[in-house]
Amino acid sequence: MDVVKVLLDAGADVRTVDLNGESALHLLADQFGPGFRNSKDDPPDWSKDYLGRSEQRTRIADMLKRAGAPVDVPDGEGLTPLMVAIKYGDTLLAKWLIENGADPKKRDKGGKDAMDHARESKDPKIFERLRGVLK
């Protein structure tokens, strides 16, 4: 979190996207989600690493939003940060995104919405945990 604060204090543009159209919130959800594994051999407690906890990611998401980061911008495939958080099983970040303006009904370029991504998530329980907020 300290690195994010330093970058924001230095004037980092949180509206910038990479070559794939991914925003800072996409990358936050993608790289550190609890369901993310580089390989099946990754240790089960890998998410205890720096930025690995959902609570830290939601605090970083708060910092990014306060700095002007859009919460619902689609990437090059039409995926929103909400869809990415769901894909990697990050329930807490997904709920934060919805509470902060992400539209669960928005569809990606393949026609899938957040519920569809929940059904296909790397965390099979996320669909049940998010069913109430993804109506």
C-alpha cells in the first residue's frame, strides 16, 4: 500500500490503461485475487503475500477511486474490474466494486455479465457468495 500512496502522491494518473486496456483496478483484481495461482503447485497460503489479502486490495481500491480511477471501465475484451475480481474469486473486492458504482449487468464482448463470470470463476463458491448482490 505504501508504494501506491507514493505513486499517487507523485501524481500517477489512475485513469491510464495499459496496451490491453486494463486499468489499475483491473490489475489489482487480476494479479492478487485469492483464486489466482501461477501454477497448480503454488502453495495454498500464497495469498498471505504482500497485497494478497482482499482487505488490502479494497483499501488500495479506495485510494485509487479517491484519486479518480473509474470503477467500471472495460478493458480491450470488455471485461470490467468487477468481472476480473469475480473471475479470480475475490468476493470482498467484487462487493466493494458494486458498492462503488460497478454495474453487474454490464456485458463483456462475449456477451457475459458478472453472474456469468461468477458461474465460471476459479472459486466455485463465489457464485453463492455474490448471488445476493449480483441480482
